[in-house]
Amino acid sequence: MFTGLVETTGMVRKISQRGNYKILTIASSISKKELPRGASVACDGACLTVVASDTDNFVVEVSQESLNKTIVKNYRVNTLINIERALKIGERLGGHFVSGHIDDIGIVDYIKPIGESLELAIKYNRKYDHLVIEKGSVAVNGISLTINKIKTGWLTVNLIPHTVKNTNIKTLKKRDEVNLEFDMIGKYVAKNINNSKNKITKEKLIESGW
């Protein structure tokens, strides 16, 4: 579980293959003690497991499923990625609840300055429209952001200078792919509503003339 508050950025230093797994070595300012073997870490919002670490790097394995569903498949040596360690109980909770399970790969429609901030517009699969609301939350490359404007299969978020400076947002350009995770609470609410609609009750039978 994460919060969408990116702690630091890391750099992909090595990429290798083992069967259908991709092995990434990532340079990071987070120490070996803080990212031990078995720890969960969000890399651009995708929850991965640390399998090894040393003073300057940590290593993660990426399954075929994660490669298919995330932008990890696009990583090259020297790719800059956002990093967040798992939520620690007892800490203040900023951002919003982020599971690290990516829903969709979005496409950057545009990114432009609005005053001192940046406005980022993203296209996504319209089947997720029911999970997107104005002033709701979305994680973009693991960053907890507030949705400003929406259209079918399209949303915008604003990024303050601090976020731009301290994440890989500054590297994005039109048509780049980004990891999207929609609000977890919204997913449960949507599922509950759908289940309620499909549930057969005495009242619904009477209403239908039975």
C-alpha cells in the first residue's frame, strides 16, 4: 500500500532477462536498510518486490503480467523513474490510498504551463470513465494527483513546481505513456453499486409485476 507521495527518483542502470521475467537494477538514494530484500516498492506507481540491494542500488523482478500492464516494458538504461516505499503505519497519510496495481496505460495528450504550474492532459481507455470524477484522485506514474477536468476517455491534472522538480513528470512529452491507477475507494463503490443493481429482491420482483 502506498500514498502517491513520491519520495525520490531513481535511474535504471541495468536490464536483464530471465525466462519471461525482466530484471531491473535501479540506482536510488534510498539506502539498503530502507529497501531490504522482500520489501515492496512502487516504481512509477507499479508495486514491485525487491530481490536484492546494495549501498547504491536495488533489484526488482518484473513478471510478464506487469510488463503487459505497465510502462515498465518501455524502460531503457538511464530511464528516470518515480520511487515510493510502502506506507508505514503510524505515519501521516498524505495523497490517497494507492495499491500499486496499475489499471491502464494512459497517453499524454499535452503538457503545458499554466502560471507556475503545468497542466497535464491524459487519454485513457474510456471503460474507466465511471472511476473518474472532477476533484477525484488518480495516480499518474505513482504520483497522487487531483483530477481537474474530464471528458470521455480524457482527464487533466495540475502539477505544482515541487512535483515537477522532484518526479519524472519533467521528462514527459506528447504521446508518452504513463501508468494510471484510479482511486481504490471509487472502485469498491462502483462495484457495490453494480452488484446492487443486479441483485434480485422481493421489492424488485413486485415492481416488475411478479
